[in-house]
Amino acid sequence: MNAPMSSPTPANDVYAKTGVPELGLRNYWYPVLASWRLRKKPRAIKILGEEIVLFRDAGKVHALQDRCPHRGALLSQGSCLYPGSGTLSCPYHGWTFSGENGKCVAKLMEGPDAPIPPATAVKSYPVREHLGAIWLFVGDMEAVPLSDDLPDCLSNDEKWHGFSTWRTYQCNWRVMKDNLCHDMHAPFVHRNAPELILQPVFPHASQLSAEPTPDGRGIGYKSRNGISTANYAGLGQFPPAREQWYRRLKPTGRGKEINAAEAPAFVKYGYVHRQSSLLPGITLIGRPSGDYFMCRWIVPIDEHTMLFYSFSRFRRRGVLSTWLERLQWIFWLSWAHDWLFSDQDKRILERVKTERETLARTDVGVVAWRRFVAEHARRPPAERRAAAE
């Protein structure tokens, strides 16, 4: 595994002037762990720089700050001594905390009559289980409903089905999110990925545009007038001739421009953008049919690490289609895209240096996303009022 890159100083960090925070956007929901990975033992995680312990009692998941206020022991090393009570006991002196509100309810080594000041508590986090994942709300305000932060393909399980995977990247979350802002790296980096190697290269040298999505939750991307091959003076053709002989498939969208206004995604379902970036760090990539979405949810862990949670979502169109799509994901998409395709990004992003950058025409989406975050990221009510005043 590559060692994490050292953080640039604020003076030469390209993100310092963007308003996009290093540790991620607070006051949003994030998928943090697959539900099946949390069993009887508490589990320590780190999200947005905060150390948290997850534990399950009587089938319900709780989330608390992973530090006992008594002497600083890790609550994740403790246990649920009293099943059914929704409490977690510290491994050091038995201080026991409620999973609902974080309050200390007993000091086992001091006896049942030990005084417990009201302030003796740890931070508790709103937590939900949905689509086989555990979701946390990390912030400084009352949690919004989980559905407020979910795109339709994740919020409506009656219309959609699918799978999820996750990977840990040794890079800051901002580097990954910029990578997913339709920045034209795909026609170069992924041109020989397993799922694309037999197809014409993605259109590049396109005219790119970025605009707010109809629901106001993010930025949508459009491209037009792209090319699949070109000659460069003194160099030759791109892609090189040695990469052309095996490109035998001719699917729509690979070298053949798609008329977005005639695509089923727009005509049947009203999807304006095939790719979009939504707060807090979501990338939605759809198909022209409108029946499939890749939802990439970036979860900041700390300055150097992030969790890349991927949801593949298929529209429910009948029992046979559902089973065929499940087989397609298991035997093809799960490794061809969620693993090998993503690995091509991973080896680059984990070594990116953010001391300086020279932006170009392909960075329209990157600039638009950074501005949108700075202007529209969710804030606590008091902070919003102060900013307005």
C-alpha cells in the first residue's frame, strides 16, 4: 500500500482558497459500514476526523464518541454488559453509557449510589440502517431525515434494486471528488479497462458545461461535439494505432454522439443529466436508458484517507430482469468496474500532489463543483443566520 502523501501547507494548498473543507462536509448523512460487518462486538470507525464506536444491541445500532470521559479509554474495547438495555460499558472502570443519548447511566466500580453529574456524557450520533449499510449523521445540528440526502435511486427500494461495495483510498476526499466531476480523464485513464477495451474510446475534446441540477442539490454535466480519434502534430494518432486493432465493438455512445433530448432517460423519466455531483460528495452516473445508475458516495475519514462507497442500482422491471441484472453485477460489474476500473483511478489519486495546479478547459466541472460547495453546503441554522447578517 502506498504511504499517504504529506499535507501541503495552507500557503500552497490549492484547496485553501476554494472553501471546500479538508475533513469533509458536516451536517450530512454518510454510509460508513456494511450492516453485516457489525455483530456482537463494538466496532471503531473514523469519519470526518471524528472517532466513533458503533455497537448493536437487541438488533438496534447505536453510535457514540469513542472515548470514555473518565480516563480516556476506548469504548470500542468495551462491551454490552446488559443486553437489551442499549448501553455500552467502558473496558477500564465500567462506566456505562446510553446508546440513545450518550449519557452515563452507571459507574460500575463506584457502586450504584455513585453521583452522576448531568454533564457526564459522550457525544451520540444519529444512525440508521438502509440498503444493507449503516448511515451516520455527523454534524453540529439536528439530523435531517435520511431521505433528504439520498438520490431517488437509493431512497426508493420499491422501484430500484442493487448492490453496494466499498474501498478505502489513501487520499483526501477532495481529490477523489474532483476526479468524478466529468473532467475528461476517463477517455485516457480507462480506455483499456476490461469493460471498455473492445469499444471505441470515449469521446474527448468535448465542449463541456456544468449547471445546477433541477432540484438544486448539486451540479449536472453535459458534453457535446466530442471526438474519438485525432492526429497530433509530431506525435501521431490518439489512441495510438497499436491500441486500435482490438476495438471491434460499436455501441451507441462510443464515438457516436447521443442526442440527450431523445434518450429514454430524458423522454421517459425526465433525467436532464447523465452525470451529476450532489452534496455532500455524491456522483451519479446513469445510462441513456435511465434504468441504471452508479452512485459513488465519498466518505471522508481524515486528511489522508477516505471511504469510497459504491451503489449499483437497477430499476425494477420484472422478476426475470431483476435476476439477470443481479447475475450481471456478480459476474461482471463487481470486478470489471467496482474493482479493476476503480483501481486505475486509485493508483493515480493516491499519489496526487495538491501544491499547485494549472486548470484547463476540461476542468469546467471541477470549478463548478468547488464553487457550489462553498456556496450551498448545509450549515446549522445559527451559522446561516450569522452569514446572512
